[in-house]
Amino acid sequence: MDAQAGLLFEDASLQNIAQSVGTPCWVTGAGTLRRRTRNLKAAFAASGLNVSLHYAMKANDHLATLTLLRSEGCGADVVSGGELMRALQAGIAASDIIFSGVGKTDMEMALALESGVGQINVESAEEIRRLSNVAVKLRRTARIALRVNPDVDAGTHEKISTGRAHDKFGIAWDDALDIYRDAATLPGIEPVGLAVHIGSQILSPTPYKAAYTRVADLVRELRINGLPVHIVDCGGGLGIRYRDELAPAPAALAGAIRDTLGDCGVKLAIEPGRWIAAPAGVLLSTVIDVKRQSEDAPDLIILDAAMNDLARPALYDSWHGILPVSPERLNAALSPQTVVGPVCESSDVFASSRPLPSLRPGDVVALLDTGAYGAVMSSNYNARPLAAQVMVDHGQWQIIKERQPIEDLWAGETVPQWCHRAPE
Ligand code: LLP
């Protein structure tokens, strides 16, 4: 905080940004992206592990973020043709791209093969057969890793758990050996290894260890059966502190990988998204109104940002810190307030009865740790244009995405003639 400028983000005044650009506005910190990527790499290097880092771009896929992370030496983990095109557009080498995802169309497979992505993570026998057909037609070879489902509960929110037997992701454990063996016989397919990802916002190394222990066992079993395994993709999921969570340090993940897979003689990869990007972003929003409730209920702070901008609280009951950006409000006394967006849904609530400095119409607040799964999950619900985006670095800032023009909301829509017909 600066006595004059209020809340700073990487030395840039958030008040100034809000005044110049308007709100809602996402702000991404270049320095935070860099620092966290370097910290992650350093933690793995300190564990003696050579791990390639494939940023899970679903967390924040802006070209500026991708380009910065590419400059830091990251590859990408993509889950759609669109993400693949974006990663290539940002200059990430196809060979540094892993194509994950539970359902890839033939067209997406062809795009991946033609652009030469380094690895395709496959999730079923059916998908491998389809990939083989596409590869044969294109005279290409798909280097595949089998995403296996280790049946491990990551202990995270129900909606972001992916590694339990009943989740839709991955190949059932008992089928993995047969499917790997069959894949090796298919034309256009080269199985190179295994991939595992058990969920997101994981707050303990224990489920990681359990999953990687199983994967290490499977690597040995495959080899005993004469099948080569060169790569293990350890997935993403490392959690962060949003409120008061005890989030594990990257060293804990590195340790879990080293202790389980370190001796397997495989090339290792990780796919973090949230850990890198979440703390590198805030969402700026202005208080539209303060609605007085009944005497014993907290004031309702109505923001100009809503669940269409930041969907996480409505979807996962997630908690994001909220700070006013002006110096006067930052120091004001706290009282319980409920912070909501203007969208016509009861779930459009950012905070309930939370102690906050008293807010007034016109105040700007920052919703914290919204750099991952923030702007990427925005929609146009309630005909609300997508918010502007800014990137800051060492006190300077630049608009990296203009606020969506209103006319864009109906661009591409056509109205059939019969819609104009009045009742006879
Ligand atoms: N790799 C795979 C195969 C994934 O499915 C995911 C995330 C990641 C890597 C990156 O996970 P991370 O390191 O970011 O936890 N929208 C939700 C999170 C969904 C995560 C989906 N998969 C949220 O806002 O909490």
C-alpha cells in the first residue's frame, strides 16, 4: 500500500488503472508470473529432478501470459484445438505442447498431428483407435501417453476431483496394461509413457504420493511385459492459499515425485496452472450501490463485476480476498458485509457476511487471486460484455484486451424473416 496511491500491484496503482480503464477489469502481474515459474523450477532443481514444465493454459490463456511463460521456458498443456492454436500463436514450440483432454475430435487430433505436438495424452481404448486411424490417414505417428486413473481421492472440491475411479477421466487402472500393449501394435501410434492428474487445488502431498506410487508400479509392470516407458507426466493440481489454507510448497510436490518416480529412469513432466497464475491476477470492480438490509443483516455491496466475470464463487463456493484499493478505505474499520454481483442469480455472491472496511458507491475493490480460472471462465450471461484486461510489470501497465464492444454481443446472429411476422 502507498499512502497516496492506495493499493499497488507490482508497483502499479490499481486506483489509476481502474480510473483509466474502467471496471470490471482484470489485472495480471508479469512479475508474479515470472517469480512463481522460477520458484517452481528452482524447487524441482533443488530436488535433483529434471522436469519439463507444461503450463496448463486453461488457467489463463491470454497471449501475453503465454508469451511471457514461453520466455520463461514453459511449454503448454492444452485441452482443445483452440488452446493448441493459441499456444502456437504465442510461439510455443509444438514439440513442447502436450495435448490432454477427455474428448478430442478427429479434427483436433489431425490438427495436433499436423502441427507436430510432442505428446498426446489419451484417455480410452476407443480414443487410441480413432487416433490411429487419423494418424494413418495423415501418415504421421502419434506419440501417446496413457492417462491412467489411479483411483486416488485428492481431497479437494468435488467438482475439481479427477482421479477417483468414478470420475470421467483416465483409463481404468486394471485396463491400463492391456490397453498399452494393444496401443503398441496399432499403426501410427507410439506409446511413450503414462500421465496422471488427480485434481486441482490439492493441499496435501499425500494423494500425490499415493498416485505416483501406483504409477511407478505400473511403469515397472509395463517394462516387465516388454513395453517401453520413457515419460511420466505428473499432471498439475498444486493448491494455493486463497484464505487460510496450508498450501504445500512446490518442494513438497517435487519431493513426492522424487520419492516415488525418481528412480524409474523416465523423463518427467508437470502441468501446473493455478499455482503459477492464480496469485498473478486481481479483478477490479466498482461498488454500484450499497443496499441496506434489515437491521440485523449485513449491508449488501453490489459490484459491477458478477459471476459472468468471476464464476468460481458461484461454481465452487470459492473464497477470494477482497480489498478496497483507495488509501482511505483500506484503513477503515471492519464490519460484516455481503458482496454480490448484479446478475440475476442467487448464486452471484462473492462474499457473505465478511468483515470488510465500510464500502460506498464508487469505491473500487480488488478481488484477489483471480489470475487462474478467472477471465478464461467468463461468459456473456445477462448480455454483459467481457471485461477489459491489463498487464502490469514493474509499475508500468498496458491494456492487453479492450473491453468487449457491446455490438460484439450480437455479432454473428441472424434473424430469420419469419421472426418479423406479426400475428394475423
Ligand atoms: N492437467 C490437467 C489434465 C488438468 O485437467 C488440469 C486442470 C491441470 C493440468 C491444471 O490444474 P491446476 O494446476 O490448475 O490445478 N476451474 C477450476 C479448476 C479446474 C481444473 C481443471 N483441470 C477452478 O476454478 O478451481
